[in-house]
Amino acid sequence: MNEKRESRYVRVARLAYHLARQTLPQYSHPKSPHHFTLPQLAACVFLMFYLDLSYRDMEEWLLATDKVCQELDLPRVPDHTTLQRTYKKLRMTDFERMKTVLLEKIELEEEAIAADSTGFTPGQASLYYQTRRGQLYEAWLKGVYAVGVVSQFILAWRSAQGPGSDAPYLNGLRRDARRYGKYTGRRKAWVMLADAGFDGQTVQEGDLIPPIRRGGNLRNQQRKARADLVSAARLDGLFGQRWKSETAMSVIKRKFGDTIRSRLARLQHREPIVKGLVYNIHL
């Protein structure tokens, strides 16, 4: 007899609700109506990003999905304006705590962590409409991610305005991801892999980041030594593991969308982070 199958939407809803209950207060304010708890509404918001739906479409989707509503203990389906207000109440620190709780349940010990960035369109207007109007997007929102090459979980993230160099975000990614790297005693035994876009003064010894050849030649001895290390890593296949970050970003943009729906700048900068969290929940 075949075992009863469970929808992946139910599994995602269960995990999102579990993380929200562990990291968020029960209610956003003591005098709130208390029709729904904040973890219930936050889980609905994460599902909305997972399904790449609008607030109105998410309300309709919940109306048609009894099992997810049961999993979230919803007394009734929240209005789309309630979901919109919930997203505004969530903070970057909330997403960071949820990521930490999720990754702490997994014993990660990465020998290599790959960093890369990707751009998200700051609107949902089609390229055809932009061309006809004569106003193409000149900037975009950028998600910068550090990905474990074995687990393929996103270990650290940053959100920024593009275009621009990725070098300013290297230290922050390294600091947040180092707890998931491999250590021999107290000695670091993992490397950071990234493309030349991260080359700058923040590069440390052991980072496998190709130096930018300004003028065609490398004159600094340290940069020459790093170029030799990267060349050796290419030959033995280690540097090729950097493409795991490309895989993670491809999944994010294909499944959860490559556009930014929010209009306010502070809300726009949250979306690459939320997409990274939803990606980890999806795994």
C-alpha cells in the first residue's frame, strides 16, 4: 500500500510556522485585535513569497486550501490588507533569527563557502512596456548571498542597491557564515570562494577570489600569489564549486520571482532577504 502523500505546501507552511513561533512574539502589540497571532500571519507572508503571489491572490489561495489553514491553526482566512501590514511589521533581525534557528538544527561543517550576487528588477513592468515608454530601469535591488557548497543552504545574506561592487559586503558575509565553516581545533579549515567582483581591500589570506588585472598585469606580490592559488583551485576543481551559489540564486529567481513588488525603499531591501529565507525553508 502506498503511503499517503503530503503536499509540499503543507510542509513549507509547517516549517515556516514553526520558525515564526520560535522567533516572533505571539502578538505585535498588547492591544492588537488578537484575531490572528503574529507567527500565523508571518507564515502566510512567507508562503506568499514562496508561491510568488500578490496579497490578494494569497488571500484567495488560502480560501481554497483547507489543509494549509489547518496547519497554521487559522480561525479564518486573513484579509490581504492584514498580510500587507504584517510584512511591514517584520524586520531584518526577525529574518536573521529565523535563519539562525533553522541552520542550528542542521550540523553544518562546510569546507568551502561560495559568495555571489544577483539582481532583482525593482518593479513588475515588462521590458516591452519600459521600451515603449522610453524609461528602462537604470538600477536594481541586489541580493548578495553566501552559500555552503555541500548543503547549498544560504548561510549569510546582504541586500543592496545595484549596480556596484560586491567587495563591501565580503566582510559581513564572512563574519555571518564563519560559524558554519569547518575548523581543526581553533584553526580555520574552510575557504571563501567568489568571483572578481568581490576583489578589494576586504580580501583575506586564504580567500579564493581572482584579483582584477588592472592594466593587464599584476604587480603586487600578494595579488600574484592569490592569482596562483585561484589557478591551482581551478585545476583541482575546488574553484568550480563556486557555481553552487549560482544554483541557489537560479532557484530563487525561477521559483520565487525575479522582481521586487514593494514600492517603499525600506520594504524593497527586505525582499532579497525574504527570498533567501524562503529558499532555505524550501530546501
